[in-house]
Amino acid sequence: MTCSARRIDVHQHLLPPFYRDALAKAGITGAGGRALPDWSPEAALELMDLLGTATAVVSVSTPGAGFLPDPAEAAGLARRLNDFAALLPAEHPGRFGWFATLPMPHTAASTAEAERALDELGADGVTLLANHQGAYLGADGQDTLWRTLNDRSAVVFVHPADLPGTPAVDGVPSFAADFLLDTTRAAYLLVRGGVVRRHPDIRFVLSHAGGFLPYASHRLAVTLAADTGRSPLDILDDFRTFYFDTALSASPAALPTLLAFARPGRVLFGSDWPFAPAPAAQYFATGLDTGVTPPVLTAVNHANAEALFPRLGATPAPAPRTGLRRAARQAAASLLFKLVQPGTD
């Protein structure tokens, strides 16, 4: 491993047993076309040590709490998830932060839970799915939530969900392609609806390098300009207000595009564990380690996140543990990455 120690991972998930039980009761056994993975704090720490991650900011992945149709039940599940997540930093000092779960699409309940989680529990931000049961971010009726988040200069971690109204395609799991489109749609609608301009103190973090946004940003800007009469340059400027994580995206194809598009200081390390298994997380972490200059690596690994989350920089986490087994697994991941690069023999 190079200078990757002390990573801050802003895209790592948690699945407490009671949440898995609630999903099973609703007939939900997977997310994004993949079976629900095992999770425990101990397993998370082992993965973090393997990747050189000092601190992980954990979140609940799709379907969040909004799969429960009753607003009171969804709000109750969100509260329970947030109470659970709030204990992790105390039980493992320096190793965990957390994004609060909100019971969207129930906006009033979500606003109340955002206030509680940010003001009383000390959440580092909130998680919002790109769409909640078909209701996308930026839709009508969400202004109270945006004002609440803007007043607190909140970090909003935007995670994809299954595309609404789209039947599954055999052989193409949602996480492979649809998730990228879902994130891109949400970013487009947040800009089109003026949310990022009306609420400039919200810091939005887009998962998986923003989906297709960096790659297609100019095409999207021209489309939006024709639709709204705004300048394409102004729209591009709005797109560049987003932060982006590197989960499953630090490849020789995607990483240069992301770094060319994103504003300085707005690219953050992400692993997507445990939905991305350890070998996949290692593969893309190695891509980051070998694909950028040392100053950029330092920025993406932790400096940018420390600026976004001053609490994490003020109380440095313990250095990740190392060992011969971890070193061997890291070396194997590095070799695999090199073997699959274009132009290698």
C-alpha cells in the first residue's frame, strides 16, 4: 500500500440484524439485484484495516426505511436505525461516523427525523435515496426538508435505488448499470429544479462518482439549457457543486474523467462495503493508489473529507492495524489490478 493509510470512507453501509429482519418481513432479501450481505462492526473494522481506512461514515443502503408504506412505521424504523448508528462512534472511538436514515418519501416525518438526528444525535449528515418509491429528489413538496438541511449546512449523501417502473432485465443487476442512471437522474433534477441554487449550504455527495454525470455533463447541460433557457455554463457550474465518492469507480477509465470534472477538494474515498465485497473494494482502492499523484491521493483519501467533516479531522482515528495476512491480500489486489489494465502482457 502506498500512502493510503488514514483513509476516510464516506460510502460504507451497515445492516443491523433488526433491519434485516424488517426487510425479510416485507419480503425483501436483496438490494440492487444482490443478496443482502453479512455485516457486523467487527467485520467492518477488519475490512477497514485491510484498505487502510481509519474512519468510515456508515449509511443504510436502499431501500432505506421508506419501503414501509405507513409513515409512522417508516419513521419508527428510521429512528431505530439512527439510534443504533449513533452508538457506533462511542463504542469504537475514531473509527465510525454516520449518515442518518430518513423515512422518505414521507417528507414531514423526514424533516422531523433530520432535525433530531442532526441536532440531538450528532449525525454527520443524512442519506437520501435518488428516488424513494418513485419520488425523485427535487420533486415538488420537498422544500421544507431542503430548508431544514440548508439551515444546518448538512451533508446529504445521495445513494441510488432501483429505477421506478422499470422491470428487471435478466443478466443485468440494478447495481451494475441502473444505479448509475438513478444517481444521474437525481443530480439532473436537483439542478433542474433549482434545489442546489436555492439551498447553497447543503453539501450533496453523489455515490459512485456521480453515476454518468461527469461523463455526460456537457450533454446534460445542453439538454437542460434548451429546456430552461439557462446558460449551459451556469448549469455546468451547478453540476460541479456536487461532491463525489470513488466507490467502484477508481478505474483508469472513470477516475480521470471524475478528476477532470469535479472541483478541487470534492472527490472523496468510498468503498461500498459490504455490498461491494472485499476483493472489489480492494481492486478499486488499488486503482486509486496507483492512478493519481501523491498530493491527489492524500486529498481523496482523507484531506477532502476532513474539510467536509471537521469533527473527523479534529479527532484523528487510530492508525489501521496491519499484518502479514493483510499485506499479502493487498499485494494480491495490486497484482490483479495491474494484470487487467489495457496494454499489459
